[in-house]
Amino acid sequence: MRLLLAAAPDDTTFFESGTWGAIRNLGIFLALVFWAATVYWVYKDARRRIDDPWLVAIATLLGAVPPFVGPLIYMLFRPPEYIEDVRERELEILAIEEQLAERDLRCPVCKGVVDSSFLVCPVCTTRLKQACAECAAPLEPIWQVCPYCATHVPPGIVTGEDVLQPLRRQRSRRGR
Ligand SMILES: [Zn+2]
Ligand SMILES: [Zn+2]
């Protein structure tokens, strides 16, 4: 009996002892460090996903309060993509659109799809470009020299536009 009675006061003194105090302080300290780390993580993540600095500040505040639960709420509502990825994708789409626009050349007469290297529209036989006298490469109407063989394009050479204009005039006359 004496031993049991003696043991009981020892248990209560353990909670009041310096060891317990040290463990409790360490626990609080670790919780604070973990809390600060989660807040910093939210701030860092929000900056990569959100463009508006005010929204980043609100997200960081949510990451801080309520502690530990805030970051989970933030994760539910954060934008799904990084700003960097969104910009990269937009640039890729822009590049693809430009490529498609380049590819989408059409004959001005029959609106058939033609290639930039075509001399004549294969559908309506309209002359689209003049061939170089030396290397037969297709020449753009504004070129003064062939870029493939450096031969000078004689002035007044028949270009696509020149060929097309008489056709247009004929059409408008017919219309009258
Ligand atoms: Zn055509
Ligand atoms: Zn040439």
C-alpha cells in the first residue's frame, strides 16, 4: 500500500517536472515550424499559379488561417495549371495557328487550296506565279531576284496578280 501511495504523487510530479515542460515546448515549436512551412508552401505555389498579387496574398492568408486546414482548402480551389505552362501552351497554339494560316493558301479565282510552290492552280489552271527563267523555281510577285539561283527577275514579268486582273475585269464586265 505504501508503494502504491508513493507511486501516485510521482506521476503528478512528472507533468509538473522540467522534462514534461521541455517536451511540450518542443511540440509547440515543431507545430509552429510546420505551420510556417505550410504557409510558405501555399505562398510559393500560389505565386506559380496566380498572376494577381492580391489573390496570391489572399491565398497565403488562407494558408495561414486556419492553420493546417487552410492549405487543404487552398488545394481544392487553386488554379489547376502553372502560369508558365499556360503561357507555353498559348505560344504553342499561336505557332500552330500561324502554321495553319501559312498552309491555308487558296487560289484567288476558284478558292481551291494551293501550295506556295504552285505555279498554276491545278483546279482552274490560273497562273499563280512565274517560274524563274534559270532554275524554274516559283517566284513571289514582289521578288526582284530569284533567291535560289540569284538570277535577276526581268521587270514587267507576268506575276500571279497580273494574270488574275484581266480575269477579274472580264467577270465584272459580264456582271454589268
Ligand atoms: Zn484556281
Ligand atoms: Zn532561279
